[in-house]
Amino acid sequence: MMFAIVAWLALASVVVGLAVYRKLISRFEDDSLHIGDGYASCTAQQVFVAHRLEVVDKWGKSLTIVAAVFGAILFGIYIYGVWHSSLQIQ
């Protein structure tokens, strides 16, 4: 059971790390739409940052769901163990 808890903690740490990484990337995000010849470098950076945020968001959402389901399963196993041990005659 300890291995499963450590694995869940590692997975949760990765999710938190992705959230921090996303926050760091979004500092460079520019919500303004730049149109014209003089803004080609701004537009390229906007596309790069938007693509990077999409990738991080996809992985973040997926790993958050996996961590939540895995945590719920571990919690269910723990509750079952407590309930099962309370039924045993001492």
C-alpha cells in the first residue's frame, strides 16, 4: 500500500509542477491580436506560447483526472480496510 501512496504523491507532484510551469509560460502570453507587417515576430511568439499552453493544458487535464481517480481508488481501499478490520473479533 505504501508504494501506491508514494506513486500517487509523485503523480500529484507532477500535476502541481505542470500548474507552476503553465503559470510561468503564461507570463509571456499576450492576449492582444497584432495585425500588420511590423508585428510578425509578436505573432510568431503568440503562436508559440499558445501552442505550448495547449500542450501543457492537455497533459495537465489528463494527469489531474488520473491523479483524482487513483486517489479515489486508494481512499476506497483504505476505507474498505478500516471497515474490514472493524468487523474482526478481537
